[in-house]
Amino acid sequence: MWDSYHHPGNAVNNVLVCPYGRGYLAHTRMQVDPWLEINLQSSFEIRYIVMYARQDCCEPGRTKNLELTVRENSDSHLCETYPGPTNLGDQILMTCPLLRAQYVRIQIRSQPGKTDYLQVCELQVFGKL
């Protein structure tokens, strides 16, 4: 579930600097295993993603235990994990072994009994047709 002021579409709006306020940041509510999935509208050979962490506040330590998965229909593949944690303004590069996919997902794997926020300034996906 997403925070009403921080819609998931904000993660793919090509804004790389996200000051505090509405319209810049994608931000979930506190939950178990929060995630963001991007539908690329077509199948691509995914090479890597770059996730831009928020730069204003609240980031140190929040983004950790992050997984990058891609899928084509129901066939899902784990590409890489990032143990974190991130700091303000970090750019996280995660690679994928040249898999074809239409959907790209990043997800925090919460510790047992814990909840997390997923905060994304921008998520860029790089690949080829």
C-alpha cells in the first residue's frame, strides 16, 4: 500500500533530486516486505537498474535487504540483492544477467516480525529490445 502523497509513479518520473514534499518521491506505508513493480509495457533484455535514494531526510538505514527481481509473465528471476543500508542520496546499482522481462520489481525483505518503508526517488531500468 502506498502513501497517498507519494504515488509509485513518482519513481519513474525522471526526477533524480527529490526534495521533501508531494509529487517527487515514491513511498510505501509501513508494511511487511514493501515492493515497487514497474511494467515496462514490452519485453526487454534487462541489464541493470539504478535506484536513487531520497536526499532530504529519513533515509539512513531504511533501505536494506533489497531484492531486484524481473519477470516475464509468471516466470520470475532474482537478479541481485543489496544488503544496505543506504545513506542520503545514494545511487544503488543492481545488475541482472541479461534476462528478458516486462516487469522489474524491487522489494525490501523485512526481518521476521518487523515492518519497513520502501522509499524511492527514482528507479531507472537499462536494457535493450
